[in-house]
Amino acid sequence: MLEHLMEQLIPLVIHLLEAMGVIVILVAGIKAFAQYVANMIGKRNYPIKIELGQALSLALEFKMGAEILKTVLVRTLDEMWILAAIIVVRTVLAIVIHWEVNAEKEHHKEEHKKVEEAV
């Protein structure tokens, strides 16, 4: 009975987590584009890449959670290898995004410091 409940409930949770990841990406993309336009019009220097990168990282975490839950439903070794490959790719993406966000934060701090020194 518990196994049947899990087979019914886990796919719903997986789809919910996947949808949350997509929504985070959609909202972050719209917000980043709006900030880009505002920066172009107002000649501001808002850190768009930092916020977009953080949102993409968060979205990847939701999607990784869904992939981890999929391991409960895996029936064959072939499915496990495919799932493992997806998890590895998403992990590498998360690490690269994290590295890029940190590099952009440092770059933004240096620019801000230069502006303060000029004033």
C-alpha cells in the first residue's frame, strides 16, 4: 500500500519541483531583461548577472531535487545511468554558475571601489 502511494505521490512532487524551477527561471529572466532595459535607459550599473546567476542556481537546485526524487522510481540500471548523467551535468552547471556569480561579485566590488576612490 505504501509503495502504491509513493508511486502516485512522487511523480506529482517531481513535476511540482520541475515547475518551480521553470517559474524561477521565467521570473528571473523577465526581471533581468527589465533591469537591462532600465540600465540602458538610465545609464545605471545594476548587477544583472549576479541576480540572474543566483536565480539560475536556485532553479537548478529545484530541478536537482526532482532528479533525486526520480531515483526512487528507477527500475532498471539503464535508467539509473541516464539519471546519474543528468545529475552530473546539472551539478557541473551549478558549480559553473556559482563560480561565475562569485567572479561577477568581485568584479562589481572592484568597480564600486574605483567609483568611490574617484569621488
